[in-house]
Amino acid sequence: MMCPFKPRWERRKDARPQELLDAALDHFVVRGFAATRLDDVARSAGVSKGTLYLYFCSKEELFKAVVRESIVSLIGRTEGMIEQFTGESDELFRLVMGAWWESMGATKLSALPKLMMAEGGNFPELAQFYQEEVVDRGERLVANMLRRGIKRGEIIEMDLEIATKILIAPMIMMMMWKHANGVCQVAEEKLPAHLNCYIDLSLRAILVKPK
């Protein structure tokens, strides 16, 4: 059986942190947090376990670095995009949700929400970290996008705390479908159509004058 974690190179004495993060993400996605071993991550990156410890003092810190480098940085870029956007709210909504799916939902990062829901109870510190740096910040991002539209008179008045969670939930569900292993699963090739339908339905619900 072919190993899914083939080392990226051989006889490598050192590796940059990004290369270790890439290897770690592969293992977290396939095995989950609890079953991932630092020895295996180091081997996949082509370095010794000791080299890995030069950059990350524990598996928990390695996981946090993976999340910060991928999802948190994505949120930061999207925040900047919202601040600079000058167009109408429906255009911004489509842009943000489309970028979210392209950068996270359609990639291996889509496995991380399921991982946290499945294993967060056994690792409360990681669950709190993910809640604060990913969930809370992601919700603030969507709330700010809605608030911008309300101020412009393009989006209806609403309870932003509740509406934000409602709008985010389908995006999370689509990512869960990708990794449902046959239970309540939607074929991956059909997910772009689900995304477009979700965006259309959401805009009809929140725009003052739906197009």
C-alpha cells in the first residue's frame, strides 16, 4: 500500500517552518489531532523530530501555527478586502463567500472545522484557541460586512449576532459534507452549485432591494 505521507525530499538536515506546517496539515487532515504523531510529521517533512522541536515545542503549538498560517491569515486578508471594497453589498457578499470557499472550503483546510468539532471536547485549550482566533474573528468579519451594507442602505436592519451565525452555518455545513464519509454526504462536484444557491438565497433575504 502506498504511503500517503511520502517525504517531500530525502537527506534533508533542516526545513523551514512553512514546510513543517505543510506536512503537519496533511497529517491533521487525514488522521485528526489526537492520532497525529510529531515523529510522522517530521518524517514527512524530511527532518528529524529534534529539528521540528527547534520551531514548535509541542503538537498543540504546531496545530496552532497551522491554523494561524492558513485560516487566520485568510481571515486577515478578507478583512482587508472588505475595508478597501467600494462596490455594492451584493457584490461584496458574493466576493467574500466565493473567496472563502475557494481558499478554504475547496481545499484540505475544509477538514479542520470537522476536526475541531470532533476533538475539541478532548482538547479544551485548542477548542478555546480555535473559538477565539477563528470562529469569533470570522463572525466579526461577517458582521462588519453586514453592518457596512446596513449603513449604505443596501442591507435590511437585523440582529447581527444572530444573522451572522445563520449566514455562516451553511458554509460550515458544506465543508462538513466533504468529509462526512457517506453520512448525509453531498457529492463534492455538486458543492459549487450549492454555494451559488446559498449565495442567491441569502442575498434575497438580506438585501433591501433584491436583484
